[in-house]
Amino acid sequence: MGELDGLLSEYISQQPNAARYHVIVVPQNERQVQVVTTSLPELIRYEVGEGFADNSGPFYSKEYADIISDGYRSLNLFSIVTLTLPTEVNSISSEDE
């Protein structure tokens, strides 16, 4: 219900909801990279540190973000829920690859 409340609140107020959760997936090996690339094309890839991570979201409730993260974990992918994204992430579009 929190997810729906956040979505409707943002729509009605026409202002972005500051509390947005993101699920970050970080492939740990080449097989996981292939799983993310082929099976989860909706994720947005970001450069981070020495590699990359994939972002799913935003979500308006932590509970719903946790459910999404658990789904990725069920695929043996490392994933975390965060309230904000790092300030210096660069999106990698499919044209760049």
C-alpha cells in the first residue's frame, strides 16, 4: 500500500516524492552479467568504482523495494536497497556499449 500511496501522492501534487528507494544489483561474475543483460533489460546500468551496477526503481516504499530485491536474490544476484543513488553515477546507455 505504501508504494501506491507514494505514487498517487506524487501524481496529485505534481512534485517529485523525495523518498525514493532504489534496488541496486551488482553482478559478481560474467555469468551474472549475462543474466542481468539478457533477462533483466529493464535495469539501468551505472559506472561505479571499478565496475558497474544496475539500478531498478525508483520505488516509493522500502517494503516494496525489499520484495524486488528479494526477487533478484532468488536469482543468486547480489542486490541492496538504498534510499538514494550515489551522486556521481554515470548511466551507460545501450548506444555506448
